[in-house]
Amino acid sequence: MKKVTVALSTLLAVVICAVAMICFAACGANGTYKFYSMSVKTGDEEKVYKVGDEFEVPVSGEKVKLDADYFVITLNKDGSVEIKNKESGDSAVTGTWEKNKDTGKIDFKGAGVPVSSAELKGSKLVFSTSIPLINVTFTYTLKK
């Protein structure tokens, strides 16, 4: 009887894990990711900004109060993506996304899409973009 109970418990655990993996594969990255933090690196200097901080835009010198809607990426189940950035105004950029089988990263495609790929780290989406002219690299972390 004890062996049957152990076998049934093991089988149940395997089934639960399989269902969870299928659900993660189907649902995984889909969802809306909102601004959580931003690292700004200029040369050897690096500063981290979070929601609630004030940030001075390098090119314009404009001061911006950072909130969760500062940068938003929505990954839809149908493979479409919508990207909104307050610096670009209220309009959204749309394109497509897919998980790269080789790198495991999320790849973005589409005219005007400001991000080529992002790394999924749990509930966070992390990506970098640079402005070589002024030697600045931004690394954004968005949270689901």
C-alpha cells in the first residue's frame, strides 16, 4: 500500500509539473511590462533611476518625473507588440515579437521599433539601447 501511495504521489507531481510547463510555454512572456528602473551609463559613470525619480533627458535637458508609464511594452499572444515611451509622445509603435530559440531572448521587428531584443528575467524584461553620438547607454528594466 505504501508503494502505491508513493507511486501515485510521484505521478501526480509529474503531471502537475508538466501542466505548469505547458502553461508557462503558452502564456510565458505575454503581458504588459511597465517601467521599473533605468541605468544610464556615460563613459565610466553609471546612475540608476527608479519610479518616482526625476531624470534629465541627455539631449534636450528636459526634466522628467519617472513613473510606471514612462516606458511600456505589451507582448500580445498573437505575436504583436506595442511599445510606448513618454519621450516619444502618446503614440505607440507596433511590430511583432517572438522568442529566439537560440538565444532565449525576445526579438522585436517592425518599422520604428526602438528595441531589437530583450531578455526575459522572471517577471522582468531587460533591454539596452545606445546613443553613440553622445556616448550614452540606457538599460531599461520593465516589470510585468
